Amino acid sequence: MRVHLFGDQTADQFAKHLLNIGNGCIPLSQDLQLHQLPCGQMIQTENDLKANVFPDLATNSHNTAWLCERAILAPRNDAVDKINLDQLQLMPGTAESFKSIDTVRDQDQAVQYPAEFLNSLKPPGMPLHNLVLKNGAPIKGVSH
């Protein structure tokens, strides 16, 4: 998206490189069994990654411009959910949990749609069943 919006040639090359990895056109490096990207540095652990992308999050968490310049991309939403929850815990303030409604109008339907099943659904564009928030923490808006 940024490539198309801003016409950044470096971003264009990076985007093409990522697409080539996804399409299986670029083999893994033999020594590390990782894809080598044409920029940045290798980070050894998830905690190192979070610390490098969001240094001093507790201090900078209310600076929207600072937050907008940072992102961690992950191939699966469950990884994103875990990272988001980990980072939320580093932010100042008390976390509050908001749960979705997990009941059905017709009790006969409760057998067909058990609460555990309803709570496990993660439809695109919808918040998780158990949404944990803190005052001032950024949240992704749901578009309709």
C-alpha cells in the first residue's frame, strides 16, 4: 500500500522481494534456514524484536506519531494477537477486559453453537471475544 501511495522505489523493491519469498522464488539460506532480506538486521528472539521496534514503549505509548511509524508484521493472526497483548502489558495503566456476547436467543440453538465455539471465532475485521484495552492504547478501527 505504501509503495503505491508514496511511490517509494526502495519500498517497491522490498515489496517485490517479499512477494518472491511468498511465491517460493527465493530459497532459504543454507546456514540459517532463513530468508535473507535486503535491509535491516536479524533479530534473534521475539523479545529483541519487540524491544527494537518499540523501544521504551511505556514512555512513548501516548505519542501517536511515534506509534504510527512502527509495526510488526506476522504471517498469522494468533502471533499478532500475542504480540499485541504482550505490548499492551508494557504500557502504563490498568487493563480492562471486554467480552463479547456469547449467548443465543433460542436456547435450543445453544446445543448447535456452544459458547466455547462462539468465543473461538475470529472473523476478519471483528475484535476478539476477550478484548483487553488500556486507556490511551491504540486500537484498530473496524471498517464497514
